[in-house]
Amino acid sequence: MQVHYLEIVTTEVDATCAAYAQLHGVAFGEGDPGLGNARTAALANGGMIGVRAPMHDDEPPVVRPYLLVKDIAAAVEIAVKAGGEIAHPPMEIPGHGKFAIYLQGGIHHGLWQV
């Protein structure tokens, strides 16, 4: 199991990026429109972390890990069979791969296929 993308949605994007940069010696880029204007930095495992503001008034702050999967359609099917509720069906983000989000046990779970 590998976290490919760690998404942090917060109302304090700049402060969060500054703290992580100082704590972990990383540099965050400018906002990536394909990732909801998330400012990203590389993770040691080859993935990345993204920090962004909520994209609409109803989106709460959340920390959402996206686990790398080989087949996102099959992974979504498994999640649903296990009782998960699809919050966002598989969608391609040009240059980044495909993602999906499901909810289970009050937790946001992300899936990512490159």
C-alpha cells in the first residue's frame, strides 16, 4: 500500500505550507489548477502532498490520503462492495492520472491510478 497523493484542504493554505516547509525542509510550488489549485511538494516515496483551500462553501477541511491502485474501476467496485459510498466517481486529471473518492466510516478515502 502506497500513499500517492496526500490532500489537505484548509482555510490556511499559506500557513500550512510554511509550517510543513520549515518542519520537513520541502518547497511547495504555486497552485496547480488540475488539483484544485493545490500547492504541492514531493513526498519521499515519489508521491506528493497538496494543500488547497476548499473549492466551495460546503467543503469542510479534510486530510485525504489517495492510495495508489493498479485499476481504479476495480478498486471502486471493491470499495462499494465493502460498504463504501462513492463521493466522486473515477475522473482523469490530465497529466496526473485518475482519482476517485469514497466515504466509509465517516472517513474520506481516495484512490489514485497513474
